[in-house]
Amino acid sequence: MSMGSHMVIADAGASLLKLLREEMVPDPVFRPELIGMASPADKGDLVITVFICSLRENNEASRSGMQPEGNVLRYPPRAVDLECLITAYSNADILTRSLDEYRLLGKVAQILHDNSILRGPMLEGTLSDSEAGLRIAPVPYGTEELTRLWQFGDHPYKFSLVYKLGPVYLDSNRVKSTSRVVERKITLREKGREG
């Protein structure tokens, strides 16, 4: 279970980015800096963009029950899944650009299939001590859903992959004070005898 502060969203994205940089550099991507976290609208010189585009409740992984911490009870964390849009960009000429981008996305899909759970040193920040790891799974969106997801102003729709990361747990800052039982008074009464 991945537990963490408000940093878990950034740490999940950084963990995915670390995996892609380690597996895609130097072939087919020359330098790790060409794979980055960015909206497709702000891609700059990136060859691969990873963009966390939505956060959804994960009711299956949600927890109930307060968690004891010293003299307080902490409200349970919120279990969420993150959806990532992964897009490839090629500077090749118009005749081979799409094929080049498909090759890049094919490599991404292969890497994510082979690494469907990130553990240990692949996890960044608050996720690094997670025993369960970070799960990565494709989201089976069709063209209509992808087109709806692709809301980046004037930028035309590009073929992209969507993957789910999670669950990750956003800790609650809400606590409830508790006081320990210091003294207990028990009164025993003798039952009357009927005779």
C-alpha cells in the first residue's frame, strides 16, 4: 500500500518517469531529458510526455476506520487512481513522423506491460517504502473517450496511451482527539436470594 502526504501524486508521476527514462534511453530516445512530465500543450522539445490528467476514487482500495497516532485518531486516507496520458512526438519528416511516434508508443506500452508493478528503488519520494508497490495498467479507452480527454486548445488530437497508476493513498490531515482511560469504576451488586 502506497501511503503518503500530498506528494503521492507527484511521486507516482516521478516513478513512472524514472522507469521510462531508464528503459528508453539511449534507444529509442537519445537523452533522458527528452522524456518529461508535461501537458501535450506545453511539450516543448520533449519526445515523450507523461501528463497526469485525472484522479479517480478507488473504492475497492479505500479504507475505513480511524488510525491511532499517539493521543489522536487520524481519519483514514483517501485511495485514488491517477490516469496518465502518454504522448509521443517525432521531428521526422511528414512521411515517417506517425510511424516514428507509433514505434515510440509501442516501446512505452512494452515497458509498462513488463513493469506492471513498480517496487523498491523504482519508487520515488513518499512511495519509496511502499510494500505493495505502484500498479500500472492500461485504461481501455476508445477513440471517442480519448478525443474527449484531449482538451488542449488548438492542438489537434494525437494518438496517445492512457495508463492508470495506483492506488495511492492521500493521508488525511484531520484528526480527532482521544483521551486514554485513566480510571475505571466498577460497582458490583449482590443479587438477592429468593427462597
